[in-house]
Amino acid sequence: AGDAAAGKSKSAVCASCHGQNGVSQVPIYPNLAGQKEQYLASALKAYKAGERNGGQSALMKPQAANLSDQDIADLAAYFSSLPAGGK
Amino acid sequence: AGDAAAGKSKSAVCASCHGQNGVSQVPIYPNLAGQKEQYLASALKAYKAGERNGGQSALMKPQAANLSDQDIADLAAYFSSLPAGGK
């Protein structure tokens, strides 16, 4: 299972686009704060596997390629734990 | 541009999985409430184009295939307008 505290320690590169609070500053980047943990892990796995194309996948596939399954679980737990909407 | 009121009128099929308030009851389905409008439109276009695979794409590709560009814009405007976290 994912460890949100471990995820936080791995989240700096994510936060540069998706926001420190998981709410993106850029309209084309999705908010992650309060998103479903299972969905976040599924999305990262699909990027890592090269299955998820279109959209901003040219940015996300190389990021996800660097992540282990544990990294993915930890990051999903962390961003899911943040309050939706950044409040 | 998307019309949130028109999007609401087209959202019943979405709400059956993603929740009436845009917060899913099912952990693998992402919340849509308060998500970035541009991101939601981009995601639906990637499903419609068959670019977005993996995850729950087997469910979403046939749904998106039925949507016009205006439908996509309207639905993105509607779900983006809902309060994040369903509050």
C-alpha cells in the first residue's frame, strides 16, 4: 500500500507542475489534490506502460517511466490525502 | 466555449459513474468536480481519438466516441464548475 509521507518526499518534481498543494497553476494540468488514490495510481501506471497517449502524455510518460510501483503507490497516497481544491 | 448549463443537461450518463456531484462512489473512477476545464476536455478528446488507453479506457472510449466537440466543451465546463470534493 502507498505511504503518503513517503510520497510527499518524492513529490517535488510533481509539484512543479501540479502545485505544492496539488492544485495546478496551469489550466491544462489536472489537479491532483483529493483525487482518488486508485485512479492516480492507475493513471501513472498507464503512462509508465506507454498506454496513455494524447493530452500531456509527452510530458508525463518520461516522468512515470522513472517511478517504481512503490513510488507510484506512495505518490498516489500523498496527493489523494491533500484536501480537494487546495483548501 | 463550453456552456456549463448545457453540460449539466448532458451529464446524466457521466454521473452514473462519476457521481451527481462529480465525486465518484467507486475508488477507481476519478472525481471530476472542480477539475480543470481544459484538462477535462483534453482527456475526453484523447479518449475519443483512441489515444488514451490503459486504466478504465475500455469504458471511456465508447462514451467519448458519442460526444461532439461542443458536448465535450459543455461537459468540461459543467464538471469544472462543481465544487471540488463535492462540498
